Amino acid sequence: MYFLPEALDEYVVSHSEQEPELLQELTRETYQKILQPIMLSGPYQGRVLSIISKLINPKYVLELGTFTGYSTLCLAEGLQSEGIIHTIDINEELVDFQRKYFDKSNFGNQITQHTGSAIDIIPTLNLKFDLIFIDADKPNYSNYFHLVIDKLNKGGIILSDNVLWHGKVVEPVSEKDTSTKAVLDYNTLLINDKRIETVVLPIRDGLTISRRL
């Protein structure tokens, strides 16, 4: 989803950092071989994720929703030299595809893949994270938040993707539209939770930055 006029969006992209060649290759192969390639973060948002991670310089990162690994590699760019990113995805068919690109990067040994339900896997991770990226199934966003908030270090950041949900958050909601309802509930949860401070950025489909107080 693009909320800026096309010409202005093009200007923003052309005056921002460009994506690395490896991510261009990953994007091409994703569009050639993988269903729903639109789920990729994309070059501009990828650079946003990268620079936020570099500003935080995290030791431990948690990502919910790996897909083909594009956002994982963007977030890994900011890791400390001994840092680790734990990334969770329910689709076991994508594991080898992800690993191929992880190992082509400079971060292969810093990326730990988990396959299965994040609801089940998160409680098994006995770590405190500096950066958490939520970009998985929308109906579970609030559940994910409740599972990760106590695993976030003071001053740590939760990034939440798709929080404007194609603009549907300001439109009438169908009773059957569980995803939009879930996003609306999640956005309300974030702004009302006193443990964090939150800002919504109108980047692509909406990206929220929440900081642990």
C-alpha cells in the first residue's frame, strides 16, 4: 500500500539508501518461485528496518514472520558482532530457501531459524531482546505482544508491520473481516499500554515503533 503520490514516493525512494545486490537477488527469486511475493518487505522498507537496527545495534533480535528472509537480513545488518537474530515462521517449506540466502550473506551464523507456531516457540526462548519485529498473522498480533513484552529489554524496540492494513483501519469494517478487527485492536492495545511509548509511521502499509519504558 502506498499512501504518498507516486511522484513523491519515487523521490523519497531515490533519495534513500538502495538495497544490496543480495536482497535484489532474493527478491527476484521470491517473485519467480514463491506464492504471495507481495509479502516481502521491499527495498524501501527494508532500508528503514536496516537503519533502525543499526541505530539500536542489538545483541538479540526476535522476528515473527520470516517469509523468504528479506526482512531478517535487513535487521541482521545492525547486529552486534556477537549478536543473534531468532526468526520464526510457520511455513517449513521456506526453510531451505531462507537458509540459502542467509548463508550467502555475512550473517549466516548469526541467524537462528525456528519453524512452527510462534505462540508455542516464543515461551521457549529464554532471552531478553533489544529489538522485536512483528510481521506475521494479523489475528495473533495482540497475542504476540503479550508474549514478547516481558522479553523486551528496557529501552528496547518493537516494530510492528502492516498496522494501517491497506488503509482499512479508517474504513467501515465487515463482521467477517477478522484481520482488520485484529489490527484495530492491536493498535489500540499499543497506544494504551503504559509500559511502552508508540509512534505510527505511514511507511508502506504502516510501521509502528514502540519503545519499552
